[in-house]
Amino acid sequence: KKTWELVEGSSGSFFTVADKITGHLYGEGLGNPRGMFLLPRGEEAKQVCMVEKIWQAFADSAVDRGDMVVALGGGTVGDAAGFAASTWLRGVPVIQCPTTLLAQVDSAVGGKTGVNLPEGKNLVGSFHQPRAVVADVECLRSLSAMDYRQGLAEAVKYGLGEDPALFGWIETYAAAIRRRDMGLLVELVARCAAIKAEVVRQDEKEQKGVRERLNLGHTVAHGLEAASEYSGWSHGDAVSVGMVVAAHLSFRLGLCGRETPARLLELLSVLGLPVTPDRPWGQIMPHLLRDKKFRGGNPRLVLPRTKEGAVVRDDVPLKMLQECYEEVLAWNGGSPLPC
């Protein structure tokens, strides 16, 4: 309803980009669009060839600058549709309607769009701020358990890296959040989106080092995703493991106390998220070196600190990151991580 009100208030019509499930579940509720394009589910949507098909659909429907693009789906739909909108006629407005928890707490807010190449994730993209973000937590009822937990990882990231009070709140209600208590989800989405919006306000295009903090856990995560060819690791699962490695490394560097990685491991486990990788360092390292967060061959790592925001470090030897990764890989869950 809110999306339709926004569209009615515009001067033109709208074009919906959804996936094959969200288009069926929610597409009719948006009324009669100028057209609709259905993407495949998952990372397959974030291919250059798929964006070309969206552009062709825009052309076939005569989408002009007075029209809006409505991105109806999860993060991959938002990324692909947002990028297509940002480049069509040098930019047409987009409304993000995220239907997954990951997109509601993170990817739909902030204007980042992008597609993948075989060499890495989000190597082609743009900054294109949405006209609005409309998040309805009722959509989360239909998610599979695996899809749902991807957003839980990103929510934990905001607590670990930006807001200790949020981290403690998630700890308190973790079991109920995992069960999808709607009242708690409204608060969770609102708090995470507010944090993201404030960070983006301060540093929209990652030029001041503020927004870069939101990449906590993503260096190792993108390596895992790319090494599995974007099929073996879902994004949130990979971020979960990436945060464990980052927290372990942070403790090794003296940036946080032992309780930080310990609490993180416990919380991720309660939420049903993985905490250890499944492949050796040698399989992810080539992908890490192509990651956009590497500068001059050195990793720019986002590391959590005790009772304050995360910090970006570019002076940590790659060898030390490897050691921490391999220690987490070897951990059997029966004893504290070695330090």
C-alpha cells in the first residue's frame, strides 16, 4: 500500500523488477505496472547478462525518466534492479521494497547497487539512492529458515561493529528473534536501518572511512562466496564466519577483550548461523587479493572493538589474517578459540 501511494504521487508510471517468487506473491498488490521483469533467485540475478535483459525490458516498455522502478525482492533483486535503474537513461528513480530480512536491515538502505563477475562480487556497480525504502516484516513469514538467517548475520554485524546496546538487545531476545517474533522484528529492522542511514548520511560513497566500517566480516565473506562460485555459501552465512575471524584477529591485536569473540560465537550459534569455514585458506586467498577492499596487496580489515565502534586497519599483515582464519577453520567447537 505504501509503495502504491508513492507511485501514485509521481508524475509517471512504474516498472517492477522482482523474482519468480516475490512477483507471484506480492506483484499484484502494486496495481498495474508499465511492465514487470522476473529475475532468477539468488546470486544468478546479479549477472551482467541479467541486467542487459532488464534494460531490454525497459526499452520494450518505453520506461522514461518520469517513471519509477520498483525493486520487489531480496538483496540480489535490489542490487540488480538498482544498478539497471541507475544506468537506464543515466538514472531513473527506484523504490526498494525488500522482502528478506537481509535486505530490510542492510542492503536496501544506502544506495549501493552492483553485479558480480567471475573474478569477484560487486565489481561492477554504482551508488544510486532509492526514492524510498518500504520494508514490511510480514513478508518475512514466508522465508525459508536459511534465507531468514542471512539477515540475522547482518543485524549482528550492526551490533558488533556500531552499537553495543543493539548487540546486547539481540543477545537478550535471540531465541524469540530466531522464532520470528513480529514485534521484535519491527524493532530490529528499524534499529538496523536507522544505523545504516546515519552512516550513509555521514559517508555516502565510502570516502571518509565511516561507511567502510559496515564491511565488518565481509573480507573473508566475499572470499568464501567467490571460492564457492556463489553457490556453496550464502551471503549472511559467509558474513557470520567473517565476523568470527575478524573478532578473533581483533583479540589477537588487543583491540577487544576475550569476551567479544566468546559472546559473538555464542550469539551466532543461538541464531543458527555457522561459525567456521569449510575450505582451506589457499582456496579463498586468490579471491581476497581481487577484493575491492585490498589496497596495494594489503587487506583493509574492519575489526570490532570493546564498547566502541569498529575500526578500519590497513597495517595487519596478510599472514596474520591467514593464521586467524586457519585457527577458526581448525576449531572444533569444544574449547575456546586459541589465542
